[in-house]
Amino acid sequence: AMRVKEEHVTHSGQSFRFIRLELDSFRGERHRHRQLELTWIEQGAGLRFVGSSVEAFESDDLVLLGPHVP
């Protein structure tokens, strides 16, 4: 089984946080946190691992993840 890192996200006084990543490839750790996460893939393709699901994604993909979902 893959390890899941518990991520502590803080943004005091803000209702949301926006981060733009421009990467050749994303090899981030599997993580989860208590906040919702909305992810838009502007350009690229690959596999997305969410919970026990593995699905392909491509450019212009949009996904909303619930709280505590790895």
C-alpha cells in the first residue's frame, strides 16, 4: 500500500488559497488534508490516483476532492 502524508494546510483569515504549479511532471507524495481541493490541469496527461481509484486525465481536466481524500 502507498503511504499517505497528512498535510496540514493553514491560511489564516482566507477562505481559499490559490497555487499555480508549472512542472515538467508531478511526482508529489500521496497526501490528504481536511480542506476541499479543486485541481485544474491546464495542459498535460497522465494518471490520477484518488482514494482507491486510478483514472486517466488530460488537458483541461477539472476535479474536486473532498476533505480527507488521499
